[in-house]
Amino acid sequence: MKGLFKSKPRTPAEIVRLTRDLLVQFDMNSIRESKRDEKMVELSKHIRDLKCILYGNSEAEPVAEACMQLTQEFFKENTFRLLVNSLPKLNLEARKDATQIVANLQRQQVHSRLIASDYLERNKDLMDILITGYENTDMALHYGSMLRECIRHQVVAKYVLESELLKKFFGFIQLPNFDIAADAAATFKFFAEYNSKLLESSNYITRRQAVKLLGDMLLDRSNAATMTKYVSSRDNLRILMNLLRESSKTIQIEAFHVFKLFAANQNKPADIVNILVANKSKLLRLLGDLKTDKEDEQFDADKAQVMQEIASLELKELVA
């Protein structure tokens, strides 16, 4: 008789709500010790069910309507935040499933809108949690994977790139744990993102803030290895030379503080040298006209040294 009364399958929204209820209980530590293992098994099952709805399984492909219902319910309340906060309490398989769920939800559209982007715009502080997650050896790869998916949204990428926490990546990339350091480097993708989205932005304020932050980071002694890598790129040099030609004196001055690192590099690649030589007369004329509003002896000394360095350069043969 029991088989005649099978329970009705739960809807995607119901599974999200059950997941959220359990996450709240774990977040508030309101579960009795004797029930924790049982509740964790239940939570892990719900998380696995959510992943199956979004990704499908060996028997069925994901259904668009079910994915939309799940996505709407997931971002209706703070399920995302609860999942991020509770990740360290989950077992390994549940963490993997949760990481995949977060990745998938960044691409799910509801009525042609990426509502994950809207949610994260209102909850940018979650990115701070994901970034600092690299400091936890057990959680770094999970949080890193989540972060990479979230920064696909332009509003999130801009927040991360302008955040003080961005500087932490220079440390993460040099961690002795190879897996975590490699993951941090994959997330950072600093130069391509920075150049395309900020330094070459059509927005003046964005360009000005971006070049100032870049200078602050590259001039920090602790970032010497990263600075050396940056000034070895002809694409980066091209962008900085264009910024030196800006009509805004503020951007020109900030760009100079980065450009001088290219000139000061005693191990310039041949293509960097040749670009500087090819543009020698233009650069010397431009730098000669570049002046600060107030007397600045350090700036004048740096500028004189850069001009002398460029004036002395000769073409180098490119090694095949």
C-alpha cells in the first residue's frame, strides 16, 4: 500500500526554501549536537538536488522553467549569503556542489535579466568575504572559483578592481601553496581586465582612478615581481603612452608615475626598447612640457632621469 501514496516531488522553489531554512539553522548554531549529522545529510541532499536541477543528470537535461524558478527563489532572500557563510561547515562534496551552483546561477536569466548581477550589486560586501577566503587553506579553491564566476558581472569586476582588498592578490599569488597561488593568479587576470575595463574606459573618472591605483600598487616594494612583469609588456606600455597624451593633466601625472617604471627597468625587453626609441622625440617633447601645478622637486628629478634614460636608448635586435 505504501507505494500507492508516493509524495509529490518538491518544486525547485521549495527545495531552495528547505535549503535556506537549514542554512539559517547552521548559521545560527541552533541545531542540537545530536541532530547535527542528520541535518547535515539533509542539507547536503538538498544542495545536490539544486545542482541536478541546474545541470541536469545522466537521465535528463536541465529544464529552463525549473532553472528560472530556482534562480528567482535563490535570490529573493539571502540564500546566496547564507551559502557563502556556511561553506566552511559543509562536507567536501556539498562544498563542491555549492560552488557549482553559484557558478551556474551567475548565467541564469529571468525574463532576460541576470538577476545574480542585480543581487550582487546590492551585496558587494560578499566579494570581500570571497577574496579573504583565500586566507583559509581549506576554503581557498572553493571561494576562488565562486569569485571568478561573480566577477563576470561588470559591476562586480569594477568593485573588486577598485577595492583595497585587490592588493591582497599580490600576496595570494606568492603563497607557498601552489594550488592556491595558481588559483589566485587565475582569478586575478589583473592586466587584461584592468587595461580593457578601466585604463581604457571611456569614462574620465574611471581612467583617473584606475591609473592612480595602478601606480600605488606597482610602486609598492612588496609588489616588485609583479611590477617587473607589468613593465615587460608592450601592450601595457602602449596604454601608458596613450595616457601620457591625455588632455587631463591629472591623468598625465599619474600615468607618468607608472611610465617611469618602464624607463627605469634595467632589463627592458628588446621590443620595449624599440618602441621607446621609435617614439623618442615625441616622448621627450611630451615629457618636457609635463609640469605639476605646484613645485615638486621629486617629480622634476624623476622626469629628468626618465628623459635622460630615453634619450640614451638605441635600437636592440629582436631575438627570434
